[in-house]
Amino acid sequence: MKQRLITGIIAGTVFLGLCFIGGLSYHLLILAMALIGYYEFVKMTKTAPFGGTAWIGYAGVLLLVFPWNLLNIDVQLPWEHAIWLLLLLFLLATVTTKNAIDIQRVALLFLGAVYVGIGFSFIAESRHAEDGHGIFWTFLLLGSIWASDAGAYFVGKAAGRHKLWPSISPNKTIEGALGGVVIAVFTSLIFSFFSNGLLSAGQAVLIGLSCAVIGQLGDLVQSAYKRVYGIKDSGSLLPGHGGILDRCDSWIVVFPFVHMLGLLPY
């Protein structure tokens, strides 16, 4: 517990500090987290994390998360085109390796690159919101996600009776999940109250619901694939907390979701 607390304080201070500063330093932190996250994903699939085929995935993550706009580099390549080219390179790897790397393996590596790359790209871009309130939107989403996690944990401990999905995550309960939803919505409403009209109560409720429901689904997704590979944590970078993907499993699904549905009013 002591190690977990120390790691949480140090990592949280660094992350939140750079998030507050914003700009290139924060974006590069997110890029580093994305590359480490992809490393964890590749290693989990029993693929050589620095093998030739894995580097295609690293290149894809780099392309998706790199701070092109902050460096004033104009890349005339829509993200859907980038994803298709990434897919093509992975498919070609099955040919060049004469199926030593087969279609099942490259499908996993491609999935990981898109899952990690798009997720972290939206985390970074939220901080650079065009309306100049990126720090508010970022803290709103992170605060609501963390509130959902805390609410689900404490309500589940205190009143959890019915298992949510025991075959995937045996410790989660329906009561805890509902508690997480309530606390996340309450947290979003607090942000709305202090937003000086930037965020309406209705928008806050939708965002809180999204952070809780989609965030908990993201947690279950990671629990599901870790169970397939028989591992407890995706990595060991953060003692007591696991790896980057363990800490960001909700983030990398919530941030794209709220943006793609246009829930952030900017």
C-alpha cells in the first residue's frame, strides 16, 4: 500500500503538473505514454516487443499521436488513410516473413496500434482545444473518470452484493458500477457549476454518464484480454499500479467517445 501511494503521488504530480503547463511538454508525455502502452500490448501478445513487425505498430502510434500541429508540421494525411496504410504494412509483413508472422498475429498488433494510438491522440488533443479551455475539458473528463473509479470501488466495497461480470472481472459488482455512475455525474455537475456558463447541466450529465459507463466498459475490455493471456497487469512501470494500460484503460476509450459524439461543447 505504501509503495502504491508513493508511486501514485509522484506519477500524479508529474502528469497533472505537465497537463497544467500544457503545450509541447504535455503532448510529448502523452506520446511517451502511448509508445509504452503499445510496448505493453505487444509484449502481452507474446510477440517480440522490438521485433521487426512490432516496429510497424510503433510507427503507427507515433504517426497518430505525434504533435504535428504544435510543431507547425502540415501532414496532408487524413487519419483514416493513415490507418489503412498501417493495415497494409501489417498485411505485407505476413508476406515478407513467409507467414512466420501470420494473419492472427498482425491482426492483434494492428488492433493494439489503433486502440492505443487513437486513444492517446484524443487525450493529447483535448488539452489543445480550439476554444482555449483545454485544461478544463481535460480535467473534466479525467475527474469524472476517476470519480467513477472511486465511486465503483467504495460503493462496491460497502454495498456490493451482485456480481457485474464475474467471468471477466470477479470483484466488480452491479452496485459498485451504479455508484460509479452517480459519483461521476455528480462530479461533472460540480464542474458545470463552476464553469461560468462553459458547460450546461445537461451536457455535464451526458459527459458524466459517458465517463462512467464507457470508462467501466474500457476497464472490462482490458480485464477481458488480460484474462485471455493469464496476466494480472499489463506492465510494471508503476509499482503498485501496474503498467500504463492498467492506469489508462478507461481514458483511451472515454476521450475518443466523447469527442466523436460531440459531447464537448467546443
